[in-house]
Amino acid sequence: MLNAYAHVFNFVEVNSTFYKLPKVETAKRWRSEAGDNFLFSVKAHRSITHDKRFRNVEEDVEKLMEVVKAMDAFFVLFQTPRSFRFSEENLKALLDFYELLPEGFTYGFELRGWSNEEVKMFLAKVNAVHVVDPFDREPVRGDPYYFRLHGSPPGERMYKYKYTDEDLRWLKGRVEELEGEVYVVFNNVWMCEDALRFKEILRSP
């Protein structure tokens, strides 16, 4: 399956790692099957983000990074629960957590429920990417830009929305406005079909 996918796309976000980390041997096999030019992004396990909320997670980070390194992933995503609201205490927890992360990787934070002004307070002190749904908000910082499309334009149920060609043409325009690399992840029910259509639209004049 991965080998077939890698013939169509050159990048994937591994979402299953949020629920269960694969064995290191499995991660190495994925890297081998995908080929050297294929890019992996890994979503952090929920024990870090949702269960322990970035506190006392040294062992969890070590296990996560073993998989990230075995997969030779370039990007690690941390998505917070909506209940992880901005507060001085949570900001400190995030800053302390960031100090645990090894160098040599790009880290992205999807801080759900935080305003862009609150996100700026965090990003002012760390070198990380602000992960957003571009149909919902503007990123505070890219380099690279990392968009996660959850299938939830205004008035629609999350994940249940199928993007129209008009939506995808708007997204193309947004991507082309930005300088540098832009990664687009579809996280909706029709993710594969929408990604294929977006790929075609990107190629169109």
C-alpha cells in the first residue's frame, strides 16, 4: 500500500502514531518501502499532547523520536486538545517541553483554541511552525508552511466535507502566494480523492 501511494504522492503525514507508535523495525521498513525521496511527517502520540499535556513526558518523547529517526521523518506534529486553553501555566509547560526536543527536525504545533496573539507568545521563544487549517485561519509562522485541512468550512461538520473545485482553486492561489515550501495535508473523509484533485489543479494554468 505504501509503495503504491509513494508512486502518486511524495509526502504523507503518519496519523496512526497518535494512537499507537509502531515498532522501530516497522518504521524502518516504511522508510525502505517508500524510497529515499519520499517525505514523512509524524503526528505525536496522544500520551504527550492529550493525556499528560506536555508534562513529565521525557520517556514518551524518547520513544516518539526513536520512531521518527527510524522513519527518517523531517517533521513532527504536536496537536493540542481544544481543552488545552492558553494560560501562563500551559505556556510554560509548552516552553519547558520544547527544551526536551532534539535538534535536527522541524516541529509544528497545531494549538487548537489559541488565538494567533497567544500563538505568537509561544513562537516568539521557539523555532517551530504554526500548523493551521488555511480555510479557518492564517498561520503566524511558516518556514515551511504546514496546512492541515479538516474538512470543516463554516457551517459544515468536521471531517465530513468534500472540497469543491472552487475550494481547491482558492487553496492553490493561497499556496502560490506564499514564499518557501508548503505542505498540504487532507484530514477529511475524502482525503485521498481531494488530494488527487488538488494535485491536478496545482498543475493546471
